[in-house]
Amino acid sequence: MTRIRIIVAGGTGNVGSNIVRALLADKDYEVTILRRVGSQSKRLDELRALGAKVTSAVDYNRHAELVQAMQNTDILISAIDFFAIPEYQPKLFRAAKEAGVRRVVPSDYSQGTAAMQKTMYKDPDVVMRSISDVGLEYTRYFCGWFYDFLLTKEVGIDLEHHKALVYGSGEMDVSVIQQYDLGCYIAASLKDPRSTNAVFHFQGDAVTYRQLVALVEKYSGTPMAITWKSLDPAYTFRYHGHIPEEEQACELGHATEQGLLALDKPDNDLFPSVQCLPLETYLANTLVK
């Protein structure tokens, strides 16, 4: 069987590198990292050692360089940073079209509910429109928060000072997943015919704020001082901009209590070969010293 040739933009980032690792572990793929000018990291060398190919350094603003780098590629996976998507993702897609790439995977990797997408983008249709403009196949992946994000001040968890910020009841589910497990779902699905022009939603686990705080206390061995915050009925989301940590925690707290961060019907059962790491196991491995 001919291997599927994939090129990954943002392949050394936290999400991208996990996608690359999962693809490399599946022998049905040949994986290349689209190296950007000025990017060099230990992670790039590690992925190369695992079998990833690496392009010459490319300037994302130079169309001809992108086209050349994407030659002989079947699928472009974008894993670029959220705030880089508006400027660079359409350029990547246009170059992919000219290079003969047949499919693109946009850098989604977030909750895919319509309401949540409206909080992330001023125009929630902008990503789909950038795909339609080039007329390529697509596969889109939406998922819950990544496990490592749960232990940050942006979510309201301050490990250093043993504090937690919880909005509302703290009893609404949040869908979560380990980054590598998302990569495994991508690897399992991209070679499946059902992935053509498809949208998938995956989660590794679900947790409420109350449960998360209890698990952090259990495995860190330290009680958390919880600050309970009431919801503001007039609160307006503005997640599509850069905002301070505490305000981001407020934003996400309101989104959680409105049920925007839970996947109703994840597609995990379509790919039973992928076994996700439970959140509790991750926290035990991370917090126990």
C-alpha cells in the first residue's frame, strides 16, 4: 500500500508535534514538517530522529516557496497558532492548491459548537470559506481542552499558590483530551474514506470544575483555596482577542456554565482502535512527586 504523504505546518508546536508523533507511529503515513524561516528547536531534531522529513526553511509570505515545499504531498495539516490563522492559513491553503495537494486539515482543535466558535472568531465561517475558496477536500477536527491546559491560570487553576477560581456552580462538564490522543484520532481517521469532507469531534474525558479541583487536591496533596464567582448575565465574550489570564478564566468559566465546552456526541466510537488516556491518570502522573 502506498503511504499517504502529509506535510504539517506548525509541526514543532505543542499540538503539531503530537500530531506528527502519532502519524509517525502509524506506518501508513510519510510525514514532512513544513519548516518556517527562523524556526529551530530541539523538538525539530527529535521529530527528525523519529523519522519525520523536514523542508528547507520557508517564508510563509512567499507563495512560490510554499508551493515548492508542498510538492508531492497528499494532505496539508495546519497546526499553526490560533492567532496566526487569519494571516497565514489562507496562504497555506492557496499554496497547497497550486502544489497539487488534494486535502487540507485546518488548525481547529477546539470545541466545535456553533456558539463556542462565535466566541473565538468574529466571523465563524472564515475557516470554511478559506477552504471553499481553493476548492480542496478537507477534514476538520474539533476537541475539548487539552489536559495540560487544565493546570494553568487561564483556566483558573493556580498551582503555585494553591488557588482555584470557579464560576457559577462548577458542575457543568468540559470535554478534554490529551494532545497525543488527538493525534492518534487524526492518524486513525485520515486514511479512512469517511474522512473526506468530514467534521469530527473527539474527547478523551469529561470533567467539571468541582471534579478538577478535587483531583488536583488529591494528587498534589495540597488543598486549594477556592474563590467562587457569580455569573454575569450581561457578560459578553471576546475570546477572539488577546486577553489577560484572569479575564480568560472568566471567559472560559462563563462558557463552561453555558454548556459551550461539552461535546454532545463525540465521534470516538468511529475509531475504537484509539484508547485515550484518562484525565485522572494524566493528573496522577503529572502532579504526584
